[in-house]
Amino acid sequence: MTSFLDYKGRKIRLTEERWKHINERHPETIRQEKFIKETMSIPDFIQEGNKGELLAIKRFKKTPISENKYLVVVYKLENIDSFLVTAYFTRRPSFRRKLIWKR
């Protein structure tokens, strides 16, 4: 199990099961922990998800799949245990979601 710190310094765990899910559903994330770590700790902005989760979003000029992509890291904050849900690259994030924080 791995963990990351979010933009407020909170520990967010990444289980083997979630990492396997991320890599199977989004193969472009294989061996891209550095992108996830940077997105979690220094996001461009944070949005609220549909089920109360947070979306840390960061634009990268160069990614494993192409140039100018955003990485979206979805995580859930819980009182006792916070965890990463999924992560994926996208051409453009949704700007219809509620903005929680912006750098």
C-alpha cells in the first residue's frame, strides 16, 4: 500500500486493489506515480465530485500519452481513513463541477 499527501497535507492511501483498478482501466497511468503525487500535493484546482469525493486536477505540458493533458485524481476523505479512488488523464476536465479550491 502506498500513500500520498493531498494539497492540505492529509494522508490519502492507495491500496493495491485501487492501483490495479487504475492501471487496468487507465493503462496510461502505469508507472506514473510521480504525476499522481504531484497532482495530489500541488493541484491546479480541486472540484467536488458527484458523491462527495474530491477531484484534484493538474495540467501537464507533457504526459506519457501526449502533450497538454490534465490528470484527474479522485479521492474520498473520511474521518478515519481517506483513500484514492481512481486517476486518469483527460484532454479537458469538466468545468461544471463545484470548485472547492484553486491555486
